[in-house]
Amino acid sequence: MPDSTVRQNLWELAVLSLLREQPMHPYEMQKLLRHRHKDKLLTLKRGSLYHAIHRLQQLQLIEPAGTGRAGKRPERTTYRIAPPGRKILKQWIHGMIAEPAPETSEFMAALSFLVHLTPSTAIPALQRRMRWLETNIAEFEHSLETLVARVKRINLIETEYLVAMRRAELEWIRELVSQLRSGQFDWDLRTVLRDARQEEV
């Protein structure tokens, strides 16, 4: 059995968590991930799912439970979680929650090159992102209000976290735009590049 330091990805985590509920075939897994809106976290590509299943089999964390055919549909293999899979699923989740991993985003990368815009051209782009965030937060908050009457909070916890992160981002951008408008935060590309070259010498 692999130890908890074996590198895992979100697809493998998703497969193990679904199979911990009950044995199922890949099509059922894909359907459930969509139904539970996990497609917001995972790119639902068939190849990624089958790759995760193959790797988990190699690690002996899951195993085939049988094959079957419904009507004219192709024969499907049903998988079940193996005892080591139950143990490592908890270890992986615990580790991913307790130990922050380096996470970058396209926005963070773009901010590192913000110097190539002028403050006056950065403001409209940031304001556009603010409008998107406001709309997105409102949509998610509406979904949470609607769903919380039907499902338990634990089933919505990742959406709750997402909303909190987007609210924080929105407030940070608002403050940044305010500083750019007032001139409190300013830069000049030529000066920045000149200073950078001097530091590199």
C-alpha cells in the first residue's frame, strides 16, 4: 500500500470519495460529479477520470467489482474502494487541508506584470473584474440560499469558501482602485525598469 506522501490529484480524490459511498462505474461517477456541481472544481474530461481510475488501481486503492451491461449500452466495469483506499482518502484530505500548497492563479500572474500598464489603463480592467466578481458572488449567494434548504451545509462548504475568497478579492481590488484613482499608488515603467536593471548589475 502507498503511504500518504504519494502525490494525489483532485481527480483521484474525487474517485476515492465517490467509491467510498458505494461501488460504481465511471459513467455514474461522471454523472454524480456534474449533479453535485463538482465540475466547478474539476475539468470533466473523460480521459482525466479514466487516468485517475487507472492510477488508483495501480496503487491498489481501488479494484474492479464486476462488469455489467444495461440494454444495448457497452459493457461497463464497476469499481469499489479497497481498504487501503479508505485509509489514504482520509490522509490525503487531512494533508491537503492542513498543509497549504503553492497555488497560483492567472490573475496573480497578471498582477506581477501590471507594471506594463499605466495606472490609468489598469483602473478600467480592475473595475471590469470587480463587476464580474459582484455578479458572481451574487449568483453563488443566491444558489447557497436556495440549496441550504435542501442539503446540509457540509455539502456546500466549498462554495461557501469560494464566496469568501471572492469577497476578499473584491474588497482588495476596490482598495487598489481607490489608491490608483487618488494617486496614492503610482508607477512609471521606465523608472521601474531602470531601477530593476541597476539592482541586477
